[in-house]
Amino acid sequence: MPFLNEHFARVRRTLLDKGDEAKLAQHAGIMGTARELIVSEFLRAAFPSTCNFMTGEIIDTHDGRSGQVDIIIVPAFAPRFVLAGHSGIALAEGTIAAIEVKSTLTTSSPDSESALSSALSTVRKIKERQVECEPWPWVANKGGSIVSLSSIPASIIAFKGPPHSNLENALATFSDRFGVDSLPNTITVLEQDYTLIRNDDWYFSKKGKEPSQKLYVAMPDTGACLADVFNYLMMCVQSWTFCSPFTPLSSYLSPVPTPRSERRNI
């Protein structure tokens, strides 16, 4: 088995063991928080030191808010506003990607409450945030063609969940209701050992895309589903690092009033 496959297969088993240990808390809120920290610790250890990880809200220049997001990846060179510990507020123009963590990804229809509908609701709010970066931070050169993402990339990582065929069917229903652009870019279910990746040119070249109109591709590398989401997020990190966009802080400030003396001369 290639080194990276073996590495991520071992990490997957470690995360599942740690997630199972969280059951000792016997409280859903504590277990959920523990599993968020488990995933965050894995990312913090594996990603470049130019990335910071926080939990909190993402806001945009129109004062739109994402609501609570489990993990926000923030570049080291972008501002963020820490409230306490690793909790705070990130700017839309200072967010590389966002991740929702679920203990069990239960599925249901868009009109019913489930872990999937809750996660997708948060993903929609993340993707609704208006980004005003210059240059655009999610751009890649794929075989001479420039491809880009249209909004903040968002992933879901679940410890348990349904077989990928069941999840794909549920996602298709949500896509019909809310639109494909509202869906997450990747979904990983650790226990089932798969990652679904949006079937678009950002990750797959036109040559590598599924010939069908499938929304997602289930990656086949057994035991290493974490490698796929890691690779996807690293593409986002490296794109951000290469572009190093300017943060439009002035757009978040109230207009400076004109002094009275200047108003008299207008």
C-alpha cells in the first residue's frame, strides 16, 4: 500500500477510536464538541503552519452571517477576531474553507429534521456569504484550463452515516429543492470509509469527470477516505496561498463622515 494511503488509513482508524471514546461523556453536546476537536486536531497537525483553525461565525461585507460553523480554516495572513480560545468571527474574505462535523449523518427529506438537513442548512449559509476578494482565491490551472470555485468551499465530516448510494440519493433530493450550488464540496463518512466529491472541474479535469450527470463521485481508495478530503482542502489552501488576496477591511467599516468644515466647502 502506498505510504499516504497507509498513513490516512491509520489516521482514520485513530479518529474512529477517539470518536468512540467520546461516548464516555454520555451527553450529546459534549460528545459532539469532543469529535469536532478530534477532527480539528487532525487537520491542525497535518496542514501547513500557514493555516489556523477556529470555530465560530463567518461574516461578509453586507453583515450576512453563517451562524455557528464547527471548523473554519483561516490563512495566517488574514485577520480574524478571536472571542475566546479558538472561538471567534472570520471574514468571508479570510476563510479558506469551512467544515461541519457530525457524529452520525442521519438522512431524511428536506422538510424533516436530521443531521444531514442541519449540516446542509449550515453549508447553504456558508455559501451565501458574499466574497469580495481580489484576486479571487479559489483558482487552479487544470491542464492549461483555469477553473475556479464560485463560493467558500464547505465540507462535511461524519463519524458514522449511511452507505454512499443512500447519501447520494438524499443529496439529489436536496439539490432539486435548493440547487446544486448550495451543496457541500465534499462529504466524508469515516465508519463507512468513503468520501463523496462534487463532480466538477475543480477536483477532476474534464477528462477525469464522470461521464454521467452525477452530482458526486465516490472515491475508490479503500481505507483512505481522509486522503481525498485532505487533498481537496489542500488544493484550496495552496490556491489561497498562491493568490494571497487583499482583505477589504474598509468594506466592513461604516463610511467616514465628512467633517463639517469640508461640508461647508462642497
